[in-house]
Amino acid sequence: MTITEAPPETATVATDAPDPATGLYDLVTTGDHKKLGAMYIGLALAFGAALTVVGVVVGLERIDLASVDLYNAFDQFVQAWQSYAVGLVFLVVVPLLLGLATAVVPLQVGSPAIAFPRAAAAAFWGWLIGGGLLLASFIVDGGFGTPGGLADPEPTVLSIVSLAMVVISLGLASVCVATTVIGLRPAGMKLHRVPLFSWSMLVASVIWLASFGVLAANLVWLYVQFRYQYGEPIAGTAEATEVQPGMWAQIQWAFSGPQAFAWIIPVLGIAGETVPVAARLRQRSYPVLLVAIGAFGLLSFSAYAQPAFSRGGLQVTEQAVFVGQSFLLILPVLVVFGALADSLRIGARDVGAPRSWLVASVLGVLVLLVGVVLTAVRAVDDFALVGTSADSGTLHLAIGAGLLGAAGGLAFWTPKLVGRQLTPLTMVGALALAGGALAGGGPDFISGLLDQPFLAGDGYIADDGVEALNLLSMIGSVLLAVGVIAVLVDVVGASVRGRADDAADDPWGGHTLEWATSSPPPPSNFSAPVAPVRSECPLLDATESEPDDDQEES
Amino acid sequence: MLTTGFKSFAAWAVGFLVAAVVFGYTTGGSSLGPLSVGWKGAVGNHVGYAILLVAAAVMATLAGIIIAFRDADSDAAAGYLRVAEAPIGQRLTQPSFWPLVAAFAVGVTLVGLVVTPVLFVAGLVLLTISTIEWTMTAWADAATGDPEVNRALRDRIMGPIETPILGFGAVGILVLAISRILIAVSAEAAVWVAIGVAALIFFTAVAIAVRPNVPRNAIVAVCLLGGIGILAGGVIAGAVGERDFEHHEAEGEEHSESGDSQPGDTEEPQVEAETSE
Amino acid sequence: MATATTELPPAAELPRPRTLLVGTSLALAGVAMYFAAIMGIYALERQEALRSGSEWFSPGTVQVAPGVVMWFTVLLSVVTMQWAVYALARNIRVQAYLALLLTLMFGGAVINQTSFYLTDIGLGIGESTASAMLFTVVGSFLALLMVAMLAVMLTSVRALIGQYSSQRTDGVVAASMIWYLMVAVYTGLWLLIFVTK
């Protein structure tokens, strides 16, 4: 065989898209971003349905704080809460948003594929396998340390390494999405003309990568401490007790504000995408929205504020940077909310009947706004809210906003991905999610003001009204579960039914490139080369230039 | 002109840098410590300061890289390649098992960290194999513009390596599985299992030899079923454990076996001194 | 005499020149943050130990000399790595292969020196917080070094079979980026463990 040093000088031809395979073989070998995205979405919603039910059981347990009723011990209750928090962030919200991005972003930037398709596939499988191991580790008595130190050591180590695998896989998926936004844009689509969802995913990916790196370091250090520094801990012994209570503290930063809001940065992008389409106008002050989303990314990064490593009497969460960041975080959300409200006001006549995607994405921003305001209040030292149930309250609001944003995005783009619109069931789901986020997070925040500690129980004597607030919070968890299950049922139903006969390629009058191709798109996304882009709304440009062309012809 | 990407990453860099310095001072840094990266005094809380400072450095580096690439714009790529229109950035790749295998290998490696070093090493071996295969597939995909030629190129290079390794691997696993079965069942049953498996292989081979028109799919199905059956038997036998062996001391006495295996109490071979009383 | 002609398959489309480099930069950003956090934890634990009056390592455990030798080894590898990129960009292929080989050799030397050092100091990983931290930080660095070496090896193979040339250098440049980050991490590690002690 002759090996040439340089490719032969012949006319280049485009490598044909591979033959579309079907069935199981296709699923396990595919590098098609649309299929990978669909698998992320389906599995994340399925995980979400299961984990929100866990949340309901945790909520039920919290109604009566005097004793542990539904679990065998307080440690088990803590493990269940940890599986709920870790699972909802890394197995549901982040993969749901990443799945949506994996499916949609290449279409938005006019690319035939996602950057590094096989790496994207490996990231998906790594997330799925890691996520499966993580859930399995919780089922067999693992977790991230318990107050009594009674968790089984080997499953606990499995929890640590499997979460590391999940985090690394999501990091790899973020690299693929961010590279797609930066490196695969068509002619004329400068970075400031990128659709808002793609931009928010670029911001999110960079912030997530920075956060994942720090979380991976925490997990590696936990692994070494647990495995070596304390020898081989035996369940129930002093050695195990010595290390286990401190484990959760080392990763808790990832599940409380403002970092909890870093996991849902794309919610702003989804709303920025849907509102101008509903209002049938170009978004005014587009660059301001780009800056606001970028600022939100910067201000939500709080991986540096690790209470477990606060020494010398100085709590990092009481310092100027943390407090200032918690307050400043409100500004970009207000800017985005104001700009979108302005669009809805101007285009009010054309909005028509509220669509589920518009309702869900706007509610997502509203819940986010409530969440960041309460996070700012939590940062005020005088209220002494850090370490109280306000921590779980802010996480609840962040997760709720993330789920709402994802529901809005799914309702908006499902017609593009499967050729069929979602039913009003998603609207019901969105309303349940909004109610669940507010009812779940708000009462926890108020009970934090009443000094209910984070994960109270095991002999805690509650103030008046705390248990009633916990009951309300449990109802919020039920609503959250109902919302996730409703969206899951609707999305699966639309996918199974496939393309509707009367499905339009652009049912909403979209502004960006994904609406210029068929629904669902062909394997290579676009049947014709993408024309040079002149603004952030290439399809509006095309529509607006048509009358001019006619005039020229006449 | 400064690009959008540069401005974004540079703004983040400045934000993180300011946060690092302020954080350093508010968490106990000395007068010059946070400004001199700890060279001239304390920086305060090391964890937070290091994370914020490196975040600033990372963003500054990304800003430098992205402006060097002019935001990796299509126009900039075309200019770099000196062509009128930049090539399509990424096309859909051919289907491949290797991403799944690589992810599975990482999972096995991590479970090995928890359970046993054997699994850890097995995961690393699988990860190495999948990395090599992935690399060669990626190379072949971009060898020419004809996917058929690319596939043939890949097979021509990797075939002579893969076939013997896969062959040895498959035979090794089957031999291991059969050996587990043979040492799990009683001594007498082991003889019958060995004869049965040998006869099954022999007569299947004879049947295929005398009926050359047997459909290929049928042969594959029979081999697959047989392989899966032996593997399943091996896994079950491994879980049940070995039958009781009576190990004699080094005087060269013959082994004697006590017969049927007892699940649960056979994980460690028992020496004669303990059992022959 | 009959002339046989063989039609060559069409050349593959060149990829966009920056895609792989952008992806590599982003992935390395996450890696850099990992090392920032783990080294920050090391510095904090050491500060706490010293503040409480106990010693971090017993005298003589951490000596400057082995750290300096390893640091110079990784610094030398920067030269060879950049030489490989330079030579490939100019299609001086023999030099490129030689430079890649030398880079791998330096990488191997660092692994050898580090493992000798860790054996020589005779600390058990779980002996104290200091030794657990040392093994965590140095072990993480070794993992990065091995990934960098794997990247260099794989790009060397693809360069050898003709895929990387002056027309397409992105794979080798990406491998060099991983290598330079490894060197930067080692420099930080050297300052943290061997210099500031």
C-alpha cells in the first residue's frame, strides 16, 4: 500500500452522510446529535420522574420532624435527600438542558453535525453509565456521607467515583456544544449574531467546565481521604464516623446558591429565543441580552466559596465577594426579564393565544428571578440563613426554573425534532412545575428564617408553623413530580407518534436557522448549503428582503 | 479589531481577577499578598483565591486563543486556508461502537477502584483498546473523500491485528468459562460436562461441514447461542464457587475431592488439615 | 506497452482549521480548574497544619533537588514539543517524528523520576494529611502527563500514516496544547511542593 504524504490533488467532494441505520444498532453507534439529544432528553425526564417521587417521600418525612417515620434512620433520610439533590442537578436538569442543546444548537448555527460527534456520543454513554452507577450506589446504601457515619463504605466510594464520571461526561458534552457554537458557524454568523439559546449554552458550557473541574477536584480529594487517609472505614465504626459527616460539606457548594443558578444559565437563552418569536418581532437591544447572559454566567460561578475549606474563623459565604455576587446576580436577570417584557408589550397584539413554550419559558425566568432575589437575602449575614433550610429552598427554585426552561424549550423545539407539536399537557406540566418550584422553595426559605436547619430532623424541635411550611413544601414536591411526569408523557407521546401529516417545518414563524430545514431535519440537517447570515434573525432577514426583491423586479 | 469572543472572555477574566484580589483581602490576605499571588505575603483563603485566580488566567488564555483565531469565524477559517469559502466544519460521522465501549471501559475502571484491582486493570485495557480503535477509525474517516475506500483502508490496517486478538480473546474467555464450570460441578459431572461440550462442538462442526448450504445466519446464531450459553454457565459457576478441594501437603500425595459443591462455604479452598479430621 | 491507470479516490475534505483547537482549549480550561482547586486545598491544609504548630512533612522529606531536575526535564520537553509543531508545519517530517519521540522520552523520564521520588521518600498514602495530599496532587499530575503522552503518541501515529502535514497541523498543535498545560501544572506543583514547602 502506498501511503501518500499529502492528499491527492483532486477536486474535493463532500463526504456523504452515512446510511441511516435503524433500531438498537443505530442507537448504540450513532453520532447524530439529534438522536443523542433525544436520548438525553428522554432519559433525563425519566430520571426526573423517579427522583421527584423520591423528593415527595423526603417531603413527607419532613412534615413530622419529631421522629423518623418513613425511613429506618435519620442517615437514610439524609441519603435520600442527597440522591434527590445530586440526581436532580446532574441527572435531570443539566443533562436536560445539554440534551436540548445537543439536539438544537448545531441546527441553530447551520452546521450539519455537532463538533466531535463521537466524543458527544461517548459523553452521553459516560453520563448514562455513570448516572446508573450513581443511582445504584444510593440504592445499596451509598451517598456522600451521613451524620451518623452509617453509610456502607464501598457504595459510598462508588457514589464518589460515579459522580466524578457523570461530571466528566457532562464536561465533555459541554465541550462539544461550546465548540459547535464557536467553531461551526456559517459565513456571516459572527458570535454577536448567534441565537440567544446557543449563546447561553456557550456561556453555560464555559462556566460549567470551570465548575466541573473544581467539583472533580473535590471528589478526588474525598476519594483519597475516604479510601486512604482514614484507612478502610468499616460501617458504624469511629473511623467511618470521623470522615462521613464532612463529606457532603465538601460538595455542598454545588447545590446551593448562587452556584445552583449556574446550572440553569440556558433558561435565559430559551426565554430570549421564544419571546421574540411569540411577539413576532426582532428582539430589541440584542447585544444587551448577550452581555446580561454573560454577566449572569460570571456572577453565578461560586465554586470558590467552599464552606468546608473556610478556616481561621472566616466563613467564605460571609465575605464581600460572595455577598456582592449574590446581590449583583439579580441585575442580569432583571435586564433579561425587562427586555423580554418589553418585547411582549410591543408585540402584544400578535402574541395571540398563549403557547405552552411561551408560558413555560417566561415562568422559568420569573421563578429564576424569585430564586436570585431570595439568594441575595440569604447572603445577608444578619438573617443567618446559610446552613438553614433556605439552602434547600434556593436549590428547589433553581431546579424548578431549570425544569420550566427545559419544558419551554422542549415545547418550542419538539415540532422541529420530531415533526409534531406537544399537546396542552405540557402547559399543565409547566403550571405544575411553576407551582411546585414556588411552593417547594418559598416555604423552605421562610422556615429557614424560623431557624429550621438544613436537613432538620432526629430530635429537632420545630418552631410554630415550621411543620406547616414543610407540608406546603411537600405539596410543592408533588407538583414538581406531576409537572415532570406530564412533560415526559407528552414528549414521549409526540416522539412515538412521529411526524404529523400536517406538520409545518416552521410552525411558530421562527427567526433562526433551525426553522429553515424540514421537521424532522434530514441526517445532515440541511438539504442545501446555508446562505450567509446578516443578522441574529436570518429567517426574518429573508422574509423582509422578499418584498424588496419584488419591488426591484417590478 | 477586538472580536466578540475576545471581549467576552476578557471581561470574565477581569471579573475573576478582581474577585480573586478582593476575596484574598477579605479572607485574611496581607497588604501585597493577593496582588503578588502570595509571593509577598498571605493570600487569604487558599482554595477560593486559587480557584478565582486560575479562572481569571484560564479566561485570559481563552481570550488570547479566540482572538488569535478571530473567533474561529467562517470567514477567518477561509482566509487561513486561502479558499473562497470555509469548509463545512463537521460532518456526521459513520456509526461506531467505540464511544460506547470507551464509556463502558471508564465505568469498569471506576468500579474497579471500588471493588477489585483486577476490574480496574481490565477497564484500563479495554480503554486502551477502544482508544486505539477510535483513533484508527477517526484516521480512516478522513483518509479520502470516499467512505467505502476509508472503510477498506481501516480494515486493511486493523484487520490483521484485530482478528488474532479477538480470536485469542474469545477462545480465552470461553476456556475460562468452561474451566469455571468444570471446577464448580462434582468431579464426575465435570467429566460429563467436558464430554458433552466437546461432543456438541464436534457434531455442530460436522453438521456444518456436511451441509455447506446452511445459511450463514443460522451458523452465526448457533455459535452465538453456544457462546452465550457457555458464558452464562461460567458466570453462574463463578458465582457458585469451586467445589471442595482437599489440598494435600507437599509430599506429593494425590488430590481427593469430596464431591458436590456447597454454595456459600466454598470461597476459600480448605486444606486437608482442616477437613480430614 | 499498455498503460494501466488507477483512479485515486477523491481527497478528503479539509476540516475547519480551528475546531479541534477550540475544543481542546475548552477541555483544558476544565483541567486547569481541577488543578487550581486541588492545589488550593493542598496549600490550605498545609497552612492549617503549620498554623497549628505541627509539621507538614518531616525535615528532609521534600528536597528541592529532585523537584528541580524534574522541572528542567519538563521544560526541555517544551522545546521538543514546539520543535515537532514547527517541523510538521514545514513538512520536515523526519525532524517532526524525532521531536515527538524525544518529547515522549522526556515524558517517560518524568514518570520514572516521580515514581522513584515517591518510593524514595517512603511515605504511605494514608499516613497523614500531608502525604495523602502529596499523592493526590502528584498522582493527578501523573495522570495528566499520561494523557498528554497518549495524545502525543496518537498524533504521532496519525502523522506517521500521513494525515498530519503542513496542510493540516491541528492534531499536533492540540497535543502540544495539552503538553504545555502539563508543563504549566508541573511548574505550579514544583513551586507549591518543592519551593514554598
